[in-house]
Amino acid sequence: MVTRLAAEAGTRRARNAVYLVFAASGFIIASWTARIPQIRAALGVTPGVLGLILLCAAVGAAISTPLSGLVVAWLGEARTVAITGVITAAGLAIAAAGYRVGIAPVAGGLFLFGVGAAAWDVAMNVQGAAVEQALGRSIMPRFHAGWSIGTVAGAGTGAVMVLAGVPVNVHLLAVAVAVAVAVPVATRHFLAHRQRAARQAGPAAGHHPLAAWAEPRTLLIGLFLLCMAFTEGTGDWLSLAVIDGYHAAAAVGTATFAVFLAAMTTGRWFGPRFIDRYGRVTVLRSGTVVALAGLLIIGFGTDLPLALAGTLLMGLGTALGFPVGVTSAADDPRRAAARVSAASSIGYLAFLFGPPAIGFLSDRVGVQHGIVLAGLLLAAAFFLAAATAPLPVSGPAVDG
């Protein structure tokens, strides 16, 4: 009895720790995104050049993510998240301290930011799957809701900082320090057994982490994640879309981004009940339709309140795509690290080609119309959602 109670208490601590690192990840990413308009103004660059600068973070993520499965298998989730959390914070600090100097320090900081954030993402999802298994109930979408809560807090704080006239470097350096301290402390409460399982899932056990790249289902899930990640990434441009296309004030642009994130948070918190009732594929396909409707309203509208309504729809429709896709990749906990790493690597390609694609298109048609490019990816995601259906095998599988 005492042992069981101790195990349950440990699982609860691990659950809370996973919530914290998810929220911290969302907070640091949204804190950066919320200050992009001011950084663009300070650098004096066009949307196309801005897209290339943002591409540096995507390049870092594209390099880091495929290696994350190997890193998690070697270090375990706790050490991986602790180390990469500090790396991410360091990247933000470099960009924040150097944006008045020029493009180079911002680009270099964002590259480091992407390297850390991508590996952090894979490791915390693998730990989240372990906690879900230990709890015996679905909770992964709510971990991602925790990430979204972090993004809302980051965007909201950013809006307050803009209104208060707080310099970008002061704001973002404070965020970097807070994350670098909080994340390593939180990982001390992670479940240790997942670290051992990750190592056992390596080459010695006959399941090399890179073998996941040859699995059709994992690759299709990766393509689905790519489509949904592109759409989520398009949300980063919403503030500029309403500033440039609807002639809104900078604070309104930041608030629009916050609306998008708040809608995603709501969808992720309440979405699991719909997945349990209607199934992954049906809910995800419905989400792509809702997101597309919202995107078209923003891209071709002329009324700001209607654009905010479209932002709400876009956030709700996008909400479950990435977390449920990651959950489906982690259905088999024995191979979760390798499969999440492989699928996420494909998904992160959206952040590699998305910013420059939207940036270059926006140079020609404006940001408001340029973001409609995501509609093509949403149409593809409608069909790719079929790959997220639960595995028809025995053993623990996660359905939503």
C-alpha cells in the first residue's frame, strides 16, 4: 500500500513537472513571437528578409529534431529537457541582446533557439507519453494545452510589455533567465523509468531509433504534422496580417496573436472528450475544415472584427492537429522516442520552408493574402489524418 501510494505521488509530481515544461516551452516561444513586429521595425527589413531571419530557427530545429531520438535514448528525457531548455534560453538571450546590432546576432541566436527548442519538444512529449501510461488515462492533449497556456501567457505578457514601452531586450532577457532556472528544476520530478526504457529501445534491443524512418505510418503521420505545423506557424504572421492588411495598431496585432493562441488552448483542453467520442480521424478532419474557414476569412476579409472571428476559428481548428499527431506516433511506448523524433522531424520541415514561403509571397501580395498559402496544407491534412488512427495491436495504446 505504501509503495503504491508513493508511486502515485511520484506520478502526480511527474505530471505537474511535464505541465510546467510544456508551459515553459510555449511561454518562451510566444514571448519571442510577440516581439517580432518591434524587432522587424528595429532591423528595418521587408517581410521576405524577415522570413529568412526566422528561417534560422527552423534550420536549427531541422538539424536537431532527427537526432533527438538518439539523444533521448542516451540521456533520458529529464537530462535532455534540462540541457535543451538552457540552450533555448541562451539562444533567446543572444537574439534579444543583439537585435539592435544587426541581423547576424538575431540569426545566430534563433539558430541556437531552434536547436534547443526542437529537442526539448521531442523529449517532453516522450515523457508525457510515459506519464499518460502511468496514469492509465488520456492526458497528452492537455499537456499540449499547457503549452498553449504558456503561449497565451507569453503573448499576453508581450502585449503588456509593448503597451508599457518595455524594451525588447529587457523583456526577452528576463524570460530567458526565468526559463533557464525553472526548467532544469522541474525535470527532477520526471519519471525515471522512461529514461531506462528509452535506452532499452536503442540498438542493443534491436529497435534502432533511426528504423522509424522506414515505417509508412510514421512517415504519413510526419506529413500530417508538417501540414498542421505549417498552419500553426502561419499563426505567427497574424499580428503582421492585421497590422499591414487591416491597418491595426501594434497592440491590436499582438492581441490578435493572443486570440489565436487562446483558441488553440481551449480546443486542446476540451478536445479529448470529442476524440474519445468520435475518434481521432473524424475530429481532426473536422478541425482542418474549421481552420480553413477561419484562414479564408482573415485572408480575404476587410472587417477587423470579422478577422478576429476568423482567428478564433483558425485557432480552434488547428488546436488538436499537432498534439494528436504526436500522440499517435507515440502509440507504442516502446518505440515512442524514435517515432516521435522521426515524425516531428518531418513536421518541423514546415518551419524550415514556411517562413520564407509566406515571406516571399507576402512581398508580392501582402501578409494578409500571403498567409492563405496554409490553406493548401490544410486540404492535404484532411486526407492525411487517416494515418493517425490508433494502432490495431495489443498493449498500451493512446487514443487521443
